[in-house]
Amino acid sequence: MHGFRGPFMEDSERARLLRKLDDCNLTDFQKDVLRATLDIPRGEVRTYKQIAEAVGHPKAYRAVGTALKKNPLAPQIPCHRVIKSNGELGSYSGDGGKKRKMELLSMEGSETHFAA
């Protein structure tokens, strides 16, 4: 779909999340960003720029961050797997902020060492 699909989730669970996402009051761009984010395999990360490219808007990496901030299905749609191009974590609007983002990535086995 967006080139990031991984075997980390049952197809039925993925389909359920996509149906819930379709019911959310978000723009098409925001839904595309969240769909691309859902395709990031557990234990891996992508940059805001990579997500922007995956959804066909290569210069819209800041808008990707805004779309992720509105993620109503976090952490099931894993916006915590999106980081800055320079290796920094970037923001996390969920409870616990950046500290929680780091914890989620560590629990998933991400091998990347992130800048503070």
C-alpha cells in the first residue's frame, strides 16, 4: 500500500483499525499519513520525511507531524515509530511525551539510538 507494510499485525486487526480510521473526522491527507504509519513494522522507525514521501507529498514532513499529533488511535496506529531525519525522537502527543515514546520504541525492540 505505502511500501512499509510489515508482518507485525494480524490482517484482521489491521482491517479493524483501518475501519475505525475511516470513521474518524480527519482529512484524507491525515488518514493517508496514519495508514502509512500503520505499515511501519514493529522494531523499526521511519522519518517524518519518509512518511511524507510515502503519501506522495515529499515536502510535507511538517504536515505529517501535525497529522500524527491528531492520531486518535495511538498507540495502535504507531505514531511513536516516526522520528526526525537527524535521529532525534521528535514530539509525542500521547501521555508521557518523549519519555513514553522512547519506552514504546524500546519495548518494541527498536535498535536505533536516538538523540535527545
